[in-house]
Amino acid sequence: MAGYSYVPEAEGIEINRAHASEVFPFISRLPIKRTWAGIMPFSIDGKPIIGQIPQFKNLFIVTGLGSSGFGRGPMAGKLLADYIHTGHPHPVLADSDPARCVVLR
């Protein structure tokens, strides 16, 4: 990958720590024991990809949350779980349909 670094950056760690501390204030007082770096999956149009893969009855995906995966991931997971459970996507997922970017041959 062009420009990808496997080394965690102090600035990113502190940003994530600050976000987590908003929900769990005690986190700001804990020592950091370990860090890691990971990819941030973005879609070509910048929108998340959440839903059923076309032509596959039992294949669903949640990706493309980019740098907000920690914050938006739980809700994306709930929306997908509800979709799988009910068989109907929530209207908020209309712009996240995998069919817009999945090409099957």
C-alpha cells in the first residue's frame, strides 16, 4: 500500500484516547501498555458499504467506515444485524448498499 505505515502515531493514539475518555473518563488516567496500527478501509465514493452482497443470499458486509470505525462500527453492526434479522434494510442504509460498488462476473 502506498503511504501506509505500520508504526502507530502518537497523535492518533491521543485522539482515540480522548474519544474513548468522553465515554469512559477513567481511560484518560490509564497507562498505555500496547499500541498497533491498522488500515482504514474507505470506499471509492467515501460512503460506507453495509448490506447484502448481490447474488449471495447469506453474504453480508460492513466496511468503508474509514477512520470512524470505532465510533460508527457498533451502530453499523446493529443496523446490519437488524437487516439480517428482519430481511429489510433500514432506510438509513440506502446510500450504503454494496450493489453500488460490487461487480460480479
